[in-house]
Amino acid sequence: MPLRNRQIAGPHARHHASDTSSRGGSALANPIPLARIARSAHLSGRDFRASQPAGAPLSGRHSMTELRRGLAVHTLDARTTEYFETRVTRAPGLVLHCFTAGEARASLGGVPMGLGRAPGAPVRVVLTALTEPAPFVRRAEPGDYMRKVNIKLSPEWMAGNGFDLAGAGQHALRARLAAPFTRLSWEADAETLAAFERLATLEDGDFPCLRLEREALTLGLVARAMARIGDAPPERDALLRPHERARLARMEACVAESSGPLPGLAEIAAEGGVSLSTMRRLFHAAHGTSVVSWARAERLDRARAALERETVTVSQAAALAGYGSPANFATAFRRQFGVAPSDIRRTRAG
């Protein structure tokens, strides 16, 4: 299916869509070539690269709409059919991310972005902001599914609409967004979630009413997000220096990519090239808890995802979480999630 690259009413509204079928099973059967994504990658940054540029490793629906110069909306409702990796140098600016299903294995400047929604968890809005370019990397495995909306704002668009970080009266905004990398998140309220869902399900087309509705929804979400910034404290890891975030990311990956018993504290610290005391400080600064508590919670999240998405037994999930005893695993699981692992498995089977 050829990429449609059409001019919509208005001098800057451009729409790149990969599918015009209705949502649901039929939409998820449509292949999405990476070449189509590359065609609109300039709205996110520069130097787009893909592990298989001629391939079509996604199946579903993808669109990128530039509503005004510097204001763009990206939607994706798709399943990965084969492994791929994409890289782009993300431009300075702000992005609002909302995942209503699935997650992204993505990093920004070497730091895991933590984008996604676990089954049964509330939908969250994540705001990421850069004051200088940074490498963005995404990796996807076969079977991965995500449904998301991103809203991208350039510094020029922000300044032109009264959000100039250097302007008078923008002290709260500047305090939140002036760092090289900022990450904020909050739980989406009903009105915000409804607006994101509507953006995700709007039909593709040139119709003026659709264009106006898309722009109105987008501007409303941006307005609500900007209004929150004065009240939302920066997330803990945004207070770390770039080299500290990179070391923390390596240590987090050491835990996330391991299997069986948890790695020892010395092994985790060595992965980050830091002392035990520095490791403890970085984890507490980023997560507000100890290394072991964070690692156990991460493993339990992985076990819950396996129970919900795969055909694993409770004993297998316990091993995945690093527990030798299914009974101890069940106790820890119930303490963290409020339900027994066997209940999760029964829900999936039903």
C-alpha cells in the first residue's frame, strides 16, 4: 500500500498514514513498512536508521500528522511480527506519551524511558523534554503489541504559543523543563484518557471536521499538560546528571536482562562501574527505594506480565522472578499486586 502524503487544509497540516481500514482485527492485519515510518521521522528528529529498512515488521495502523509547524501527533496500534530496531536523533522539544496498551523497549540518551502500561494498571501520561538533541533507540520483539499516542511540540511552537522558557513569567515552566532531560508522569484522568482514546481512533482523511477535531483534542491535551507542570515535581531520575543516569541504566539492565536468582549487589555495581555506596545512592535517588527492593519489584512485574501474556505455570513464573519456592513467590506477588498469581492465570485462561 503506497504512503499517502497529502496536504490538508491549512499551510502546515500534513498527514502520513499507513492504513485506512477500520480498527480492530482487520486493521492489525495490515503490514507497516519501516520505509513509511522513515518518511515521517523528520517530525521527531534526524538521522533515522532501521535494522531492516526494507522490511515491514509491524502489522496494524500507524499515522503521523503535522497539525501546525512544530506540532505533530503520532498514533500506533500495531503488533510486531519480527525483530527490528530503530534509531533517530531526537530533536529538542517536548513529547507527551500515552500508552493505553503494551510497552516500548526504548531509551533516550541511553536512559530507559519506562513507557507503557501493564495489564490492569492505570493509564499514565508521560512527558519527556530535551533541551539538546539525544539518541533515541527502540527495539521490538515478535509478538510485542502497543497502542499509543504521542504529541510532539518543538521549542519554536512552544515559544510561539506563549511557552517560551526564556520568557518573563515562565519561572515554573523553566524550573521543570530547563534541564537537559526531564521526565514527568501522572495518572490520566477520565477526560484526558477519553481525549487520547479519541485521537487514537479518529479515522484518517482530509475532511476539515476531522482535522479540526484532531487539532482541538491535541491542543486540549497540551493545555492540560502544561497547566500541570507547575505542580508536578520532576521525577527522581531527572535530578541525576547524565553520566549518573547512564550508569543507573546499565545497572537496571543488568537486573532486567538476568534470569534465575537476582545478581549480587557487587555484580550490579560492577556493571555500572560504581561503588556499592554510589549504587545505593543512585537507586534511591531514582526510585526512592533500595536496590534489592527495586529489583524484586521489577522481577515480579516481569512474572505478572508472563502470566498474563504467555502460557506459563505459577512455578515457572516463580522461577522467572528468581524465587526457588512457589509459595514464597505467591506471598510476595500478593503483597505487591493484591491478588494471587493463580488468580491472574485463571483470569487469562478464562
